[in-house]
Amino acid sequence: MRKRIAAGNWKMNGTSAALAEISALAQAHPGPRVDIVICPPATLLARASMTAEATSILLGGQDCHAEASGAHTGDISAEMLSDAGASHVILGHSERRENHDEASEDVRAKARTAQAAGLVTIICVGESLAQREADNTLDIIEAQLALSVPDTCTTDNLVIAYEPIWAIGTGRIPALDQIIEVHDFIRLDLTTRFGAELAGATPLLYGGSVKPDNAAMIFEAENVDGALVGGASLKEADFTPIIKALEASF
Ligand code: PGA
């Protein structure tokens, strides 16, 4: 059976004090039935990995460079993330695509490098509000998948996160049937490209305004295997009910 994942994307939030949230999460979930992956800012990763040592909490980066090393001031390589304790990395988040002009081809190059470094790549896709209103959602997702997901994927290094841009940080979420439609489409797309075994093993996450009070509804969708959570992952007290809703959903 494929993994269920509750991933927390802390974005540019958190200094030393936030490490206490990781300890609290570890205490609240001593034997989770799902993978709990916290993606803190890079500055906290090494200390977070010490805090998470001997617990069930996994760690991820929020981005990495497409090249393995070299003259790239300010950037972080996949190997550095791994060395600092990360097992996962988020790639192609819409904030990176928008604020840093990342094209799907860039995301694919990063994913290839990250997978070669042994990281599980959480590749994000999602449409804008204008694209949804123009009824282009599935075309956009199809193109993003085709160009962002590298050929180097295996049954254990790929996670896809569907994050409608208009749902991120807005408190708005799609209707359940819209979530089902896109996740079913992604599973089918992966099946066509990679075959049933890889597609069946790949966790598909929903992201965008996942909160304690809507998580159970979102996890009703058969092809939703977890969530990528921003704001509600910053505090253990908010993230725990989402993790519990995921555990209760299968
Ligand atoms: P949000 O962010 O949960 O705060 O909407 C989700 C994300 O951007 O991954």
C-alpha cells in the first residue's frame, strides 16, 4: 500500500523557538500511521534533524539547486539538504514558480538532481484562478506534470502535490468533486506515463488552505493520500488534528 503523508511547509517562518513544535509533534505522534514530514527553513534543518532524531518525524527542504554543486551564491544543493538531515524536498511550489520565475523545465532539472541525491521529491502542480475559471485546469496540470516530472522517478522517490494557487493561504478550497477530479486525473496521467506500479505507489497530496476543520472532507477523496500544509503546520496544535484526520481516513 502506498504511503500516506502529512507534510508541513513552513515557508519563510520559524527561528530557533520553532524547534519546540517538532518536539511537540514527536511527542503527540509516537507511532504515526502516516509519514509526518516537516519542511522548515534551511537554516533550521540541521538542528531540526537533531531534534527529530530517534522520533518518527521526517524532514524536508523547500527547494534545491538543479546542479549538484558549484558557484551558485546563496543556493542550496540536494546533497546539502540530505547531509543536513532531509529525506524529502519540495520542488516547483507555486511561490517558487511565481516569485523566482521557475519554469517546469527548471523543476524537472532540480527533481532529477534531488532524486540522484537520494531525496524524495514532492513536486507541486496547480492552476491559477484565471486558469480554473477558463476551464483549463486539467490541461495546465497535464502540461506541468509532463514537463516537471523527470524520467528518473521510481516507486519510492516521487510525491505529487496538487495545490491550486488560488487556495494557497486564502482559506478557500476547491469543492470535493474538484479535488477528486484533479487527483484522479493525476493518477491516470502517471499510469499512462510510468505504468500502474509506479503510479499506484506514488502518494498524491492536496495542498492549499488545509485546516483542522476541512481535512477530513479532503481526505475522503480516494486518490488523496495526504496533504501539503502551510499555515496550519506551524503549530503542533493545528497540525495534529490534520494528521489524525489523515490517519482516520484509511
Ligand atoms: P497553506 O499553504 O496551507 O498556508 O494554504 C499550503 C502550501 O503553500 O503548501
